[in-house]
Amino acid sequence: MISLLLMLACEAQDPDGFEVSTSEGLDALLLLDRRQDWSPRLQKDSAAKAAAEAWAGNGMGLAYLFAGGSIEDLLKELDNPDPFLARMKRELDEPAYAPVLDVLARRHSELRTYLRFVNPGAPDLSRPVARTREILGQVDARRLSEAVKDTIGLDLGGRIRVIVTRYPGGLGYQLRGNALGISADVVEQLPFLLPHELCHKFNPSERLLQLQARLASEDRWFGEAYDRIHRVHREGAEEEYVFAAGLVVSVRCGLLSRTAALRKAKLAYMDDVRNTGVPLAAIVFSRMVEAKPKDFGRFLEELHGSLVPGTMKEEYEKVLAPILGLAGMQLEIRDRAAVVIKVIDSYPAAAAGIRAGDRLVRVGTTEVCGWTLEQILDLLAGPRGAAKTLALERDGRTLVVRVELR
């Protein structure tokens, strides 16, 4: 009875349209991708270690298929795998994970051996769970679902499940059905990750992927970006389309400003300050943020027809022009204050004398204490050559500097 009351109390805290939880089973599956965290006990048991080795690197795919639950729940499914496998084949909405399902049909006994042995522990995730509920409490689930339907043509229906997982690494990932997982360390990124992962339900046609690959082969600059995103960072070929759709949904729902959306596109998959961004996603976003095409796939094919090889860099920079200026400093929110944690040599912030540890208190005439990082970055954004007057606190003194974005 007490457990039931606690469960009901926990559910009552969930925002309308959402279900927030943790999952011991999901943590156990994700552990397969984190060999460095395998316990000595796991590695000493030959059968369990062999089972873990057999499934190493497939944790994310398995997490997608099982989509939550306890280890006991997962074991129940595997004790009688045929009904589970049949249901997964019917519900599979992400073709990229079909190979994992095929392997599971052949090697489910090894996964069962691993799950019977492993115990990822029960970390205290109460704070990130509470913060997740707080953030989702500001999201209109109905408006979100409508925006997803208007953007990629998918009717979500029902509540959206968000599962907070223990392992760090900045992960947000799609799960089967109306569900997504998110690492406890990045719940603050939910306004971006929530629409992004829901839009991963979009699966581009083979023709669309061929058009993208051809553009990468014919436009050298875009080809380098394509390699960085898909080969270096190992993202799927659909990523830039999904990225663009997620940004459109975020803006339509009021989760991100247009400035913040462009910033996400500019800073994604960064190798260094000069090699960063999702150019095709930025262009797609800029062309459809006001439009509501009835067929997202057809819209993308028509857009490809308008892209001229050799002009992608120019097109991308035109889209990003309102935010291309750089101050050259990195901020972090600490105790409601924006603290400079890094200053890049030879950039305007360094030239103005800004140092790591300085607290940003004002941009122009606007006090920023208590503001979110995204709100502050919106204030700091501007084209190249734009001037920003910043007030910072250092050792009890207030310093006022002028920074011209580069």
C-alpha cells in the first residue's frame, strides 16, 4: 500500500501530457556502451563478461527497443522472447535499429545472462528528475504535438515519456513510441533535445539521402561539413533534416528563440571554432520556419533542387549573419550568475581584458542576474562588427568593457 501511494504521488508530479521516470533497465543496457564503467565483478565472471562483450556497443539500440522498465521487466520479456520480438517488429519506427532487433532474435539468451548478472546500482536522480518536471511544466504538450505534426506530419498521440538516465555524456536519444531518454547531466537542454528526439521519427527517403550525398560530393565546403557530421561524429544520414525539424518545432512552441535556434545550428558537432555547425540544417530551418509544408520529405527534395553546388558556404553564412559575430568567451550559470569559464586567445573578449572567473552582470543597460544562459546568449548575439558594452564583476569591482564582435 505504501509503495502504491508513493507511486501515485510521483505520478501526480508529472506535468500535463508528460510522464517522467528513471529506468534501471535502461541504465543496464546503456552500460553496454560504457566498457570503462563495467564493474570488476562483471569482468571476473566469465559467462557474464562474454555476454557483455557480445552486446558491447549495442546499448543504445537495445535501449530504443525496450524503451524503459526495470531489469526484472526486461528479463520477463526475454524469458518468452517471441511475443516481444513480434511486437517490436510491428512497432519499429526507426529503421536504423532493425539490425539490433535481428541480432536480438538470435542472441537473446546472452542478453538475458548479462541482465541477470549486472546491477548498475540505484543512483539518486531525484534532482535531475525534479528539474526535468520543472522544465516540462513550462511546455504545452498539446502545442508541442501539434508542432511536430505540422512539421514532419507525425501524429504523436498520447503522453510523451521522458526517462532520465544515470550515465553522463550529454546524451538525448530516441526510444520506441512516444518516448525519449536523456542523460541526467543535460536536462537543461530539454527545450532543444525534446523536439529534436521526437523529430527523429522522420525517416528520409532513399532519394533524399542520395540528393544530400550528391550535394556533398559536388560542393567541397559542404562535403567537409558532411564528413565531420556523419563520419567523425558518426551521426546518421538523416541528422541534418531531423536537426532542422527539431529547431522549427522548438521555435513554433516558444521553447527557443530564432536566435537560439540559429546558435544551436552554428555550434553543433564542433571540432573547433572554425569547424562547426550543421549547414544544411540551418538552411532548411531558415526556409521552413514560417512555412507549413504538407509533406516534409517532398519539401526537402524541392529544396535540394534549389541548392547550387559551390554556394553552400555563402548560403549558410547568409542564414547565420545575425549571429555570426564572436566575442570569444564561454559562460556558465552558477548561483544565478553568468560566470566566464573560458576566454579564447586573440578574440575580442581577451583583447578587452575579460578573464575566466569574471561575472557578467549587465549587457548594455540590461541586468542579467537570474537570466538563463540562452537568454543571455541572445543578448550577446549579433553580426560581425556589432559592438557590445559589458559590465563584469571581478574581486568586488565592476569593470565596463566594449567588445566588438568578430
